[in-house]
Amino acid sequence: VIAEHTNDELIELAQSTQTKLIKSKYSKDYLSGATLVIAATNDLDRSWALSVFKDNAGVQDTLKQIYDGVGGSSARGSALWISEDSVKVEGVLIAEAISVDLGFVINEVFIDDLHINDSLSSNASETDIGIDINPDVTSQVASSEYNALDIAVVGGSPSGTVVALSTHKDVSPIKQSVEVVTSPSQTEYAGEKVIGGQFWVDGIDASEIFAADDDEVYIGNTSGAGQFATIEVIMTTQGTSTVTPTFWYNTAADAWTQFYPYDGTFGFQRSGVIRWAVAGITAAWTNDGDPGGSNASTGYWIKIIRTADSDPGAPVPTTMKTGIATLYDWDSVGGIEIEHLKSTDDIEAVDNIKGATYGSDGSVSDAELLYINTLSSNAQTQITTKYANRSTCWWYRSRNFE
């Protein structure tokens, strides 16, 4: 429930919402097995919103989990439906108009089916993600393993087919981004224009950012390093609400064009990766940018502007890194591009293998193999046509007997 109302309106909304939920599914005077999503804006804080629901709407302590947009929760049900404007557990409407900036974070979900309906953006440079998984690996040890998606068959051997991933027309199964991530120089390719974007300050790491509305953060790469496709943001202190960022790339010395990457930080409220399809902006993205004047250097730059009027707290990044990616993929028509292939069994090709190199160091090419094949063929031809006849052989033999 998006709380953009006065106190009295929110109380009334809380009461009516809980009543509708109970009448539509439950015959008791409390909710169970559901997740209630609350986002408070304006002068309302989350703790107050929770107290309103508990004290005024009669929500009992048996409502085990209330998600407030910061922590996590568990949702139990036979099916979880997520669309652009609602979340349903077992067909019960749990929340309407969920804010994109709020996000929907669930630590553990026990469901049979997950259905996600989404409408893709009409912006040419926008990157959308249906399910975003960002594990924090700070404390992970070498002997541990994390599986973002794990599927196991239980109850014996299946009679039919169990498929981990199935795709259909016009869908590419896999896109792999192999990135080289670097920390930009804090004196040359990282900075901020503070006081509403008026004054340049070198560096971003370990500094509060977006302190004022319209403050601008800049991340860049030297032109020699090339265009980048990700910004990895590691937060020391997370924002308490979104900065509602807009993103821009430089198209000339002091000209900027807005684009729409996927923001895995949810407005600098958590550590995450901001990513985009660099091919969508490659042609227009120039290396003429120099936003800090003599305090920065010419190169490829990304600008991030805070547009939120409300105070987002004091977000402080530990560091912000740029990533240059090499892409490998399995495309929608079955073509596979990989870095290398290793097999413990024979590899069978149904067509010619073109442009390959062979040998432990890749020193033998297709052309060289063809040349060797030609030499071998010519040598065989010479051997076949230049054999000795019987009389010649007898002459030598007769001579030996003499």
C-alpha cells in the first residue's frame, strides 16, 4: 500500500484494506501466510505506518511478517503473482501500485508457481530485468558455494522430461558478460557537482553523495580504456530512501543524453550493479566529456542526477567501479559464441568448422591444415603414378644374380 495520504486517510485505508483482504480469503480476524508491503512517503515514516496497521486496523501479532522496504520477509502460498501494479499470494491482493524504487525484496518464498507479467519499455536504451539476484559475497569463504538457481528431482526418477530452463520463439537462453572491473581515479574520473550541481568536488569513494536535490555524481573512463557497460556500487552507508536517479551519457564536450539503465541499487539504497546494453549508446557516446574542467580528464563519462525532493539520508559508497564487458551468448536461433570449449569426449560437427585454430597454443590454423592436406595429397599422387614396372624390377634382379 503506497501511503501518500494524511494520517486519517491512511488509517481509513489501512482499515478498509485489511477488511478486504480478510473477506476475500480468510474467515478469521487476522491474516496469516501473507506479506503486506508498505511504503511510506512524504512526512510518514515506516514505523508509524506499521503502528497504524497494528493499532487501528486490528492486525494481530499473528501476522508474522510485515515487510517495510528495508528488511526481508517470508511469503507462503501456493502461487505468487507479480505484475507492474500488484502482488498476489494465493490470489489475495496484497499490495497495489508497488513503487519501482521501493523494490520487492523477499528472503525466502515457499511457493509452487511464480508468474511475472511485465511490459517492456519503449526507450531504446533501457535495460529491464525480471528477477534480479545480487548476493553479497563480502563474507563468503573459499569452501562455500552459492547457487542462484538450484533444481533437483525428488521422489525417484521422472518418467517424462524435467527441464531446468526452457525458452521459446525470439528468446535467447543465455547472455554472459565477462567483465574487467576497475576503480576509476578519484582525482580524474570520479567526482560530484554539489549544491544542486553547482560546484565540482573530486572523488566519490567514502564520501556522502546526493546530499542536496539536483546534486550530480560523475563516473568516467579514460578514452583509451573504452566505453563501459556497468557501474558496480558498494555502499558503506545505504540511503534510507531512493535518490530517484536519472542517468546520462556525454555526447559532446558539455552535452548529455538521458538513457535508462537497470539500477540494481534501487536509488542507492543498497549495494548493487547499474548495467546497460552499451551497444544501445555506443554510436552517440563520445570521449569528449570533461565535466570537472581542469579538475577532471577527458574521456567517457556517465552522469547521475538526484531528482528526489525528499531527504534520502546520507548514502556513502565504499567505492564505485566501472566494468568493461566481453559478451558471449547463446542466441535465439541456436548460435553459440563462447571463449573456449573443453570436452572429455569426442566433439561431432554436422557441418564444417571454419576459422578455428588447433594445438595447445592455437598455433595451427585452418589454412595451414589445408596446406598440409594439399601437400599430402600431391605426394600421394606422385607415389601412385611413379611406380616401377615389372621389366625394370627384373632387370635389376637379373643383374644381381650375375
